[in-house]
Amino acid sequence: MSLSQRIGFAQGAVSAPLYLQLQRALREAIQLKVLNPDDALPPERDMADDFNVSRITVRKALEGLVNEGLLTRRQGAGTFVAARVEKNFSKLTCFTEDMISRGRAPHSEWITRAEGAVTPEEALMLGVSPNTPVYRFHRIRFADGAPMAVEYTTIAAFALPSPEAVKDSLYEAMAAHGHRPARALQRLRGVLINREHASLLGVKPKDAGLLVERRGFLKDGRAVEISHSYYRGDAYDFVAELNDAS
């Protein structure tokens, strides 16, 4: 059965440009589980023939769904229905490690990275003196080309030689210099995505989001990391394994 038959696409079913008609049909197929997480879509040329539309129409339809986080592009493999990411709260891992372990391709888009002095709030959380130097990192985190989170991180400056030491994985850079966090306190709460974060994540203002606040510590007990990460609520799940205390 062809993809057009599976999703029941018919041109002219709604009054809208062709790419929006195709986009709507694919979106509904994903939402109704006609297309399941990690299903591969045919190549654009085959889809164009199947749906009797141009490749440009197919590309525009797919790009919109990638931006919505419903599809992902994997280099050298094609376009797939996105699977929600599950983050296990029982393991101390970074975003890059989480994505790689799930077969996703992570990358970051840097907004700022700079050196500065701790704010009074940061000094309390890190347990350091006023004017202690820190490095601040602000970036968008992607998986398979889809934006997943906006991340703000403050690291005690002794943990890294410079802000430029961080490439894609912060924890990898910290480990290379002997200062990877060994434990962390983490808090998760639901938020409404604000206008600034919505534009970075490709969602609408006031869409549901998840704020994860983390404070990381070294083996010797020193606090080394403060992070605030705003995740898309439609693409990320946090899970924790619970055991009977008796």
C-alpha cells in the first residue's frame, strides 16, 4: 500500500495550498498513529510521484513538520516520524549523551558563551565568594535537526580552561579536565513557553514546556554547575524508576 493510500490523501479535500494539504494529512496520520514513531518516509521523489505533486511541495510540507518536531531528518538515512525522547531521572547524563544513546544526532546552536563573575544567587548556589569567575553558556539543543531545548548553564571557571573548551558536549569537556559532575540535584516543573523561547524552539508562545533546573556537584562535594533548560513539552518525557522503600 502506498503512503498516499495509507494516510488517505486527496488533493482539494480542503481549500489550502497543496503543501499545507499534504502537511495536514501527514500530521493527522502521525497524531492518529497511522504513522508510528521511527517510521521511515519514502524519499521526496517517490512521495512526489505518489501524491502527484512537485518535489518542492513535498519538501515544504516535510520542512514544516520537521520544525514542529513531528518529523526528524537523519543524515544519510532519510526522514522519520519523530519519537518522543525519554530522559531517565535516575542517571546523571548530559543532553548529548542522552541523544546518542537513543540513536539521535545531537548538535547545538550557540547563542552566547562568555566569562563573568557570579551573581549573588549563583554565589549562594555554588557556595563561592562574590566576584568568583564563572563561564556562562546559552544555546539551543537539537536532535536530528529538530530544536528540543533552550539551555542556560553556569560553570565554575576552575572546571574548564575557557568557554571555548566546550564543543558539543559540556560534560565531555568537563570530564577531559577532571571536573565532570558526579551527582546532581534536579527539579522539573511545567511551564508555558514564553515568546522568546517559542521562536527558538519553533513552537507557539504559551505552548506547554518543561523547565529542568540542575545543580551539579563534584565527588568532593563542591558545586560546579547550575543549569536551567527549557524543553518542548511535545517532544520530551522524563521518567523515574521508583522502588518500594520497605
